[in-house]
Amino acid sequence: MSWLARLEIDAEIAYNERISDSYAWHKMIWESFRDSPDAKREFLWRIDQIEGAFRLWILSQIKPSRPQWCLSDSFALKEINPSFLFHRHYAFDLRANPTKCIVQRDANGVRKHQGKRIPLVKRDELSAWLERKGKVRCKDKETGLDVPGGFQIVKEKSLEISPMLKNHFRKKGQSGYHGGVQFRGTLEVTDSEKFIKTYYSGIGSAKSFGFGLLLLAPINL
């Protein structure tokens, strides 16, 4: 089983609860899983700002419950029918954190083990990044092999790419930001098994901060 929850949160409630950035939202979302306090993070989420309020989406394979700070008539929960993920084409809406890794070297010119990740901002780079995610979702930690994403972008349909916006946050006294980009377009599933895994694991990095969740609507082409 899997579930998609939608919460409408008035801006005044968010202010009173001191929900000021993506990290604060992430901490508050755990209240939807208060029956599983020791579980690992197995959910994706995103926040959309609407007039005078926020719309929060939560995708989880553990059934979420309504948190106390959400009004009862502002909480909607839908169980995802397994057949929903076996269509060929979908209109999609994705807010992601596209980045590239820059090589860093120490004072002696030796390459550091970890590079520096910076956000992508150019349209051609963002479009190419999303296409790669359809072909390679991630690398398997044990084998090091590429794990396919199971989809491709339908190029005959328009692809909307929003300008990159900085999403600032504070965590343990440290400040930072993630570059958020919204993609809207049409995708074609090339491998249903791989695509389902992509759907539940999310696309790109910074998933704990509200990125990577695909909102889907089946369509016929």
C-alpha cells in the first residue's frame, strides 16, 4: 500500500507554529507518522505556496495521519491504486534540486574525495539533467552500477522549466540553501518496474528538504 496526503495550511498557522523554512517543514511532517516514531524516512514531500496558505503533499508507503496543527477539513488522504503506476504516459509536475559536482583540490593540488555541488541554472543543462534522470536514477551502493529511472521525456510536448529559486534553511545553527527548479511536462514510461521505484524514491537530491516528489496525471497520447 501507498498513500498520497494533501494538507492545506493557512499561513497564519504556519507562522504560529514557527514553520519558517524547508527544514522546519520536514520536522513538522514527522507528526504525521507519530505511530512510527522509530521508522526511517520513507516518505517524500513538497510544499506549494498558494494565496494566503501552503499546500503540502506527502507520499508514503506508511499511512500518514493528520497532524494536530492541520485542521480536519484541510487534510485529504488517498490510497494509491497499484494500477495507477502502470500507464504509459503521464503529465508530471516535479520540484527538484538539480546540481552538478565541481572537482575540488587541496593546497597540494590533490583531488579531494568529495567535490562541491552547485545548482544548475541554464535551461539546456536543466533539460539534460532531467533526461539523464530518466535513464539513470542513481548508482547502486553495493555494485556501483547505474540504476535506470525507467522513463523518458516526451519531446513533442512542451517542457516548462521555472527559473531556479533559492530555498534557504537553518539546521543546527547553520544556514544554507538548495536551488529549487520546477519542471512540468509529459513523460513516457520505458520500464514500469524501474519507474515505480523512481516514483517512490524520488528524483534528485535534497529529498528531506521537499524535493524529488513527482505529481502525476495519466494521459492518453
